[in-house]
Amino acid sequence: MTTIDTKDIRKIIVACDAGMGSSVMLASTLRKQLMGTGVEVEHTPVNDIPADADVVLCHVGLAARARAGAPGKVLLSFQIFLGDPVVTNLVSTIKKGGTVSA
């Protein structure tokens, strides 16, 4: 299991397959929700996850590819792009403090 303390989260990557649409909306929503926390949110293709990512969010259908492209990173997979409990829990944990595990 990979874990990270929320105080160490500086960059969240929303990884997608095509690079448009729902994942872009999720990244935008996360930016707004995490404003003022010091956490940067970027949107990238699943095959181009940057090495400085602390947490990677992706749809469950892309989890294996994301895991291969970002070994050792906290990888959280979700089923729905807006309102998924995984994403909601991540935002809440970052705001309250604690650890994020995958």
C-alpha cells in the first residue's frame, strides 16, 4: 500500500486517455475545491504522468496504465467523474489533514 501525508501533497494529476472532456472538468473542479491549500492540480494523458506527481487520479479503466506509468505514486481510481466518493474523500482529507492511501 502506498501512502502520503497530506502535508506532502503538492501536485495532483488527473490522468485521462484522450485529454478532453470529463477529466478536464474534474481537474478544474479540484482546482477550485483545493484553492488556498497549496496543492496544484494538473490534467495530463495517462501515458505522460510527470515524475513530480504526488497523487494520481484516474478512471478505473485507466488504473493499470496509470500504475505502470507512475510506479510508487499514490494512485486513486474513481468510477464517476463528478461526485465520486474517492475524489470527495481526497479533498476532505487534504483540507482536514491526515494520510491518503492507495
